[in-house]
Amino acid sequence: MNVKRQRGLSLFGVIVVGGVAAFVLLVAFRTVPAVTEYFAVQRIVRTLAEEADNGTPAAELRRNFDRRGQIDDVSAVSGTDLVISKPAGRTVIEVDYARRVPVVANVSLLIDFHVSSEGP
């Protein structure tokens, strides 16, 4: 008689793996809005930098950011948070902000974002 060793997860193993997977999915689902907001801010900042190179003043850029941010549901950043500079004749718009994402009870995830109009 040849008895082979059984393989697989026990009930306890399935519960632990399922719990870890559920926590990872929970964190992923909770961070999706923050990440989509980051991409919206990035898109708006790059568009505004192109407008600024065409001669739009800084005050108008800040108002345009607020308008576009309202359309894209950007709430973590406003036009007053933008840092607008013009090194070497080209407009660079930057913004640093943090977003706190509640995970479970009193546990939160803090994500720091940096958006710049000149590359990644």
C-alpha cells in the first residue's frame, strides 16, 4: 500500500488566507478614489502648464484649476495650493498634498502626493 501525503489548506489556513486577501482588497478599494483624484490633478496641472506657456496669468490659472477641479471632483487641492514658477522660460506648476484614507475603525492610511507639470 502506497499512502501519499495530503496537500492543501486546512480550514484554519483558508480562513487566514481569506482574511488577509479581504484586508488587501479593502485597502485597495478604499485607495482607488485617492488615486483617481491624483490622476485628475495631474491631468489638470499639465493642461494648465500648457495654457501658462501661452501667456495666461497665474491668477487665471488658479481660477481655472478650481473650475476644472470642481468638474473632476477634486477636493484635496485648490488653486491656492499651486506653486507656479517659470524657470528657463517654461512654466512649471507643482503641488504637494496628503490624503488620509480611513481603513477600519481608527486605522487610516496617509498618502502623500506630489504633482508636477514637468514629467514624473
